[in-house]
Amino acid sequence: MVHSDDGTLDAIFAALSDSTRRSVLERLGEGGGLTVTELAQPHGMSLTGFMKHLRVLENAGLVSRTKEGRIVRCELSPQPMQEAAVWLSRYEKFWAGRLDALARFLYHQEETAWRAQPPATKSAPRSPSDATSTPPPTKSGGRGPSHKR
């Protein structure tokens, strides 16, 4: 099944596939627009290298940039993330249904196995002191370090 938004979803998931870009989105999600320099600082890479990551996010529509003089600020654009969440929610319903069915099956298996077990035989309760203990060592440990005089 092909949708007109497949290219958009491809760009969003490709952008989210990198930990640097996910980190940028997390920071922008904490509120307020941050400058490119502020966003790049914790990643320990060149500004040129960081700008490539920023371009991927921008092309996916996840980030928007505004320029005020020489300062470039970035802000999170939530709409594409919502589109991806809607797409994922269809599969969440599918997997939730499958996992619920598996849980019911396992519960039924456990109940059936429990009923099939023979009744436990009654025996005298065991005392905690019935357990065997390890005997103390018979020899002392190895020889200690000798001191040269």
C-alpha cells in the first residue's frame, strides 16, 4: 500500500534514526528556541558536521530555523512527529492485540498444567536444620608473604 506521505514518513524515520538528531529534538522539546551553537555544543563535532544533522531534521520538517541578524535559532515543529505517531499507532493496536492473545494463551496453558499436576504428598515439615552444611576447612590457608630481611 503506497501513500502520498510515504516520502515524508521516510524522511522522519531517517531523521530519527540517528542519536545526535534525537538528542537535538529532545533539547528543543524542553522548550524555547535554541541557537545552532547552543545545540551543537554538547555533541563535540564541527559546526559544519552538525549543520548536516540539522539539515536532515529540517528536510524532514521536524525543525524550523529563523535568522535574526547573525543568530540562527531553531525550534521544534511537532506536526511531522504527530504524523509518525499516527502511523505507529496502527501497528501498536495490532501488536497489543497479538500480545493480549499470547497472554491469554499462556495463562490458559499455565492453568491447564496446574490442574494436571498430581496432588502433593503430605510429609512432615522439614526443619531448616535438616540441610547439610559445609564442614569447616581442615587446613589453614596457604603460606603468607615472607618478608626479606
